[in-house]
Amino acid sequence: MRLFDLTGKVAIVTGAGVGLGRGLAEGLAEAGADVALVTNSSSPQETIAAVEAHGRKAISIIANLSDESQLPGIVAKTKEAFGRIDILVNNAGIIRRKPAADHAGQDWQDVLNVNLNAVFFLSQLAGREMIAQGSGKIINIASLLSFQGGINVPGYTASKHAVAGLTKALANEWSSKGVNVNGIAPGYMVTDNTSALRSDPDRSRQILERIPAGRWGTPEDLKGAAIFLASEASSYMHGHVLCVDGGWMAR
């Protein structure tokens, strides 16, 4: 199990207050990492408690990811608290549901600012630290809509396709410098972002019928993939987007 051991590692997880972010942060802590928890409003007390329950340290960093000027502070505060950065999980994301013909320009910009721009600029900042120390792991949370078109979510789909491409682009540049850049594409998960789908009986039924596993995923289902990509077990993986989807893409 030494290959999967994250003891002594320091991780940043964005969108760590709820849903997938909370599950990812807890999973990294279970494997031994200390975690900087990034949220956009209030301190994520439940996530802090979950991390500390595994004997690890957690700090809260409040930042608006759509404001590029706030991103350097995330890296600076993490280094101030822990002295280094080993793992970055770009998890935070938003979604706006509206048909393409009626999709407001502001909705488009808001989604791309959080889902794509923040991913690049925070990866750039953390990546510089990782390149300097000769090691690091960046995990971008992509989506099934990194591969498919979706319905009524043009901005989200565009951003997640771009995240998959950015993952490959950064891997091409940084793999020789000791930095692994990979992604996870979650399937249909029980989170706030999917509440509208789950509350629609017809749409929820259609989705469940397509999932071979026969159920929606949970944040806990991503823990293993995150630990794997954050650990030495994945040291020769670069630019890969790993689907954790209950078999959706195989259907």
C-alpha cells in the first residue's frame, strides 16, 4: 500500500465545501494528506472535521475563483500553512441550464470563468511550485460532457471539453518535469449540480436506464481514483481522463 500513501503530502482542493469536493478532500486525508480547502463563501466546517477525523490538518481558504486576482492567495496561504504544495485538485465548477438559443452571455462567461479559466490559472500557479520542487500531481475534474454534448448546457459542455484538452496540454509540457496532470470524469453523481435532473422523474429514469451499474454515483465513489492519481501508483500516467461513471461510457 506504500504506492498509495500520501503521508506528508499537501493538497489543495477547490469547491471543497460540499459534494464531490468534500468527498475528494476526505479521501486524500484518509490516505495521509493535509488539505487546503478552497470555498467561495464560508469556512467548510464539515469538511474540516472530516479531514481532522483522519488525523490530518486542514485549513480553510475563501476565494472567488472567477476573480483571477484572488488565485495567487490560494497558493500563498497553502505554502504559509504547510510549506509546500504536492497535489492540486481543480474540482470547483458551476452549471447553468438553458437552451443554446436562449443561453445568456453572462451565464456563458460565468461558467467558463470558474470551470476553465480558474483551472488554468490555478494550475499555472501551483504548477510553477511543483516544477521548482521537481514533483507534483494535478487532478482536473472533467465530466462525461468532456466527451458528449449534453442537453441545455452549452457553456458547461464547452468548459469540460476544454478541461480535458487542457489536461493533455499541461501533461505534454510538464510530464518531463516530474508533474503528473490527469483528470477524472465523474458520471452522474448525487450533488447539487444534478438536483434538477434527479427531481425530474422522466430525465432521472432515462439516466438510470443508461447506467449499467443501475445507480447514481456518490462522492465516495471518487475517492479511490483521486488517491490513485495523487499517489506514486500513477507515476507513469500523464494526460489521461479517467471515467468513474458506473459504466456510462461503455454503454
